[in-house]
Amino acid sequence: MRTDTTGKISLDHIYTRPDPRAYFGTLRDLDYHIPELAKPHFLRLIAEYREAHRAPDVAVLDIGCSYGINAALLKYGVTMDELYDRYGGPDADGHTRDTLLARDRELVRSREPANRTRFLGLDASANALSYALEAGFLDGAVHADLENRDPTAQQRAQLAGTDLVISTGCLGYVTERTISRVLGAHGERRPWMAHFVLRMFPFDPIADTLAAAGYETVRRGGPVRQRRFATPEEQALVLDRLSGVGVDPAGLETGGWFYAQLYISKPRG
């Protein structure tokens, strides 16, 4: 398997397919469950925001949303195991994109949203965003690479309407450049943020960017499993990277798993 510059195997191909079958078929074998583990943390933060701002409706921006997985879990109460069975089960290959979408729309219609929350997805994959929108998991989408270019006026308006910014593993590839552009779209208004970041990627540059914009950042909870290492080579390369950034992998990554840390950032005061 090809590795990227971080030492991780390259999974770019699973994010650009017309439907999520390759995504779930590949990640199921790697025991990828971080959206499930992140779910209670995000639900709690949404409730905190709702109470603090007396806001019945909360708009969430999911950076690196792919096929709208976080939205499906948080808004419609599905589980990762349900999604694995849905897109990677024995009958998955018998479906077309259209029949998968029809089944997803029926799921959305049949399940009352768990809370009054709207989801805007930000991703560089047009196919993933298109699927998530057509399925009904996302309420809106921004197809953009904010690492390399500013958002358009329309995209800025979409970003500006969100209250909470979340991610479950894309930071590291996505850097403070994207976070700065998201903040810039909000103007003086400051959304809350909750990011699960792999321990191999220092959060300091993003924390510094947020601090300069008036935020305080805290770590919440302990390390959370993201997925298994795909190969011994991947594990060895990641252990080297962790050593290089001064992170002790003993008892965590040495056991064969990627681990992520949750960072919560809120405007001071």
C-alpha cells in the first residue's frame, strides 16, 4: 500500500467515489469508529451551545465531512455499524447509486431528527458532498479547498451561518490556513469549535491561530481510537513521526491503533 508524506497509507480513492461503498468497505476492515466515539462529545457540545446562547436551532459546519457521516450519526441517530452494514453488507454490490440514495432518503424520512440541528459539509470531494446532499444527510455543502484558496462570496455566506465547527480526523492535512479562512468568513461572530486530531499532528499551530482570534482551547477527555494501522510499515512510520513531534506512543499507538485527542475552542469569556 502506498503511504503519503505523513506515513499513513493513502486512502484518497475512497473519498472520491460516486457513493460510499468503497469508503465503508475499506474502513470497516480497519475498525474505523471515531465518528461513533466522537458522537456523545459533539452532542454534549451542541447542547452546551444551545443552552449558552438560548438557541433552539444550531448550525454545524463539519470540516472534511466526506459522505456526511457525522451528520447521519448526530442528526438521525444511526450508528457506524448500521452504516457498515448498509454500504458494505452482502447486498451492497447489488445496488446502484440511485437505489442506495432512495434507501437513504427513506431512512431520513423515517427518522425524526434527534435535535434541531442543521449540518453544512465542507470537503474537497465533489462526489462525496453530492451524495451526502442527495441522501439528505447534509442540509448544505461547500465544495472548496480552503488550504489553497479563499472561499467565494457565496461560500463565505454559507460558512458565516454556522455556530459550531467540528472535525473527526482531517486536521493535520487541513491546517490553520483553513481554520483562518473559516473564521474570516464569520467576521466578528465567533463559532465554537471541536476537533478530534490525530496525536501525530501537533495542534499548536491551530491553537495559536485561534488564540490570536480571541479563543481559549482546552483538551477534553483522553485519547480516542481512530482506526487500526493497516500495515506494520504504516505503524512504524507513524511511531517515528510521533517520536519526532515529542509524543510518547507507549500503550497507545504501540498497541496497533491511531489515537486522536479532542480539542474544544471557545471565544474567551
